[in-house]
Amino acid sequence: MARLTFAVPGGLDVRTGGTIYDSRVVDALRADGWRVDVLEWPASFPFPDEDERRAVAASLASLPDGTLVMIDGLALGTLPALARQHAARLRLVAMVHHPLAMEAGLPLPTAERLAAEEREALQHVRAIIVTSATTAATLTTEFAVPPERITIAVPGIDRRTTQSVHRRSGPIRVLSVGHVAPRKAHHVLVEALSIVADLDFSCVIAGSLDRHPETAAALAHQIVHLGLSDRVRLAGEVGEEGAARLYADADLFALASVYEGYGMVFTEAMAWGLPIVATTGGAIPEAVPPEAGLLVPPGDAAAFADALRIMLSDARRRASLAEGARCAAGRLDGWDATGATIAATLNGLQRR
């Protein structure tokens, strides 16, 4: 039986796009006959303390020579010394959702340090799994990674959610999903909603309020300050069933992210038949084709508001993009294809 050790910060129960991707990959590999042992590393990455670093070092040191080890990039990018130490002894693979330095809101010295550490760490792995062509190109041009060491494994989609949404009476329901953090730029969405406040809508923002409490507090204050308290609700983190209910109840999906390494929430929204308003940040244009939504430059609240106005006021355009979203989702592969792509790369390393 093929065997993989997969190191994941925080384990597989954390509801972030990256962790959901990791979890579905584990399920797909196991369904394909792999034995996957999950190493649960501290959830504090990419900023672990020294005790946590020592614990991680001990967990790698305990693995037998030749072990195939895949490490989520949230941790690997901060461990260049450990990657260098074990490069010859272990068969190391990186899972990079997006470069750590691309996280919005980082002080410049921190971003520069993370970029330098991740650049070095990636030199010591035998293969790198990424979720988009955009991330692959970034690693090649900015992190000096040879393209032949990169495998693009696009996230899969759950066929069971693909459906058409039937418009109901009342305000047009806008849904945004993503933990409240600078990179998700929910403040841009809220500012844009204030610009189109003459239109009839309600909005739910679903995502953890605990990971960046200062950002969450500022967002809550902004909603009150702009007079949107009765129209915009912060739902906090919701489970899979709660998320499904929100998607089923929505008419429109909107997320103003500064950058995404792929953006699984967009394809999930498309699978529910929701038209999209988003940005061109990172790999979002790979996930959202023109027939499925309207994309504007990141950080431009006025442009985002213009796109929202089109969606909220033009029922025919909204319906056309909803149908385009549903059709685009129907062309996407399932998670079995994602797992097969990764398994092919891992099998190649098993034979070396």
C-alpha cells in the first residue's frame, strides 16, 4: 500500500479553504488506496513560537528515512532550516495554496522575511503541489522554482450541490463567504454596498470572526457607521450544513478578496447557480469565467459597487450570469480527479 504522511497546521477540522482542500485530498487519496497519516501541527503557523517549532522538528525527526512527507505550505514556508536538514533523508513535498507573503495586511519586513524563507524552503522539496496556474507561475517567476517540479491540482467540486437557484420575492440576498481577514477585503464589499444602498438587498457575511479580531471589530464598526446594520449581518463561522443553507438561500455571491490562490468558495457558489461579483486578484479569473460573473480590480470599492449595481438592478443579466455559473460548474472535475493528479506525482516520488 502506498503511504503518505501529511503535515497540516491545526488539523483537518479548521474551516478554511486551504484546510478543506487538504481534507478532500486526503479523502481522495484514501479512496484510491493510499494510507495517509495526518500529522497535526500547531494552528499558530505561519507564526509559531519556539516551543512549537521544537515540537514540529521532533515530529519530523521521528519519521523513518525515506518517508514520503507532504507539508502544507502554511507551515513549510516558515521552516527552511528543517526542510534543508531533512531534504536528503525524507521525500519532501510542498502543498502551496498561495505564497505566504501574499497575505494582505502584513508589515513589509514580515512579508519580505516570509518570502525569503519560503523561497529557500521550496528549494529543498522534491515536488510542489499548487491549486492554480497563477500560483505555479508565481512560484516560477518570483520563487525560482523550476516548472517541472510543480504539479497543478485544481480543487474539485461536489456534484451534489450543482443546481439552479429560483428567485424568491423580497430583497435580493447577497452572500459572502470567507473568514474576516485583511486579504478577504470585506470592508470593500461593505463600502460598495453603502454606495448602492438605494437598491433593495440584504447581505450575509459568513466566516470566522476570531482569527483576526481587530479586522472583525473594524468591520462591525464600519457596518454600523454606514447605516447598514439592518441589511448586513456577520454570521461568523458556519459549518458545512449552515453554509449549504446560506448558499441555497442566496441570489448573488460577492467577495472582494485582494488575492486568492484559487478561491474554492467561488466554484462552490457557481455550483449553487449563483452569479458572482469578485475581483481579479490572484487566480480568481481562473475560477470565475466571464460568463459566470463580473470581476473588477481589487481594492476598488467604486468599481465593485458598479458591478453590484448591475447585478442588483438588472434581473436579466443576473439570470444570464447565474446560468453561466451553473454551466461553468458543471464542466469542473470532481475531487477524484484532484486526488488522481496528486497521486500521480506522489507515485513518481515513491519509485525514486
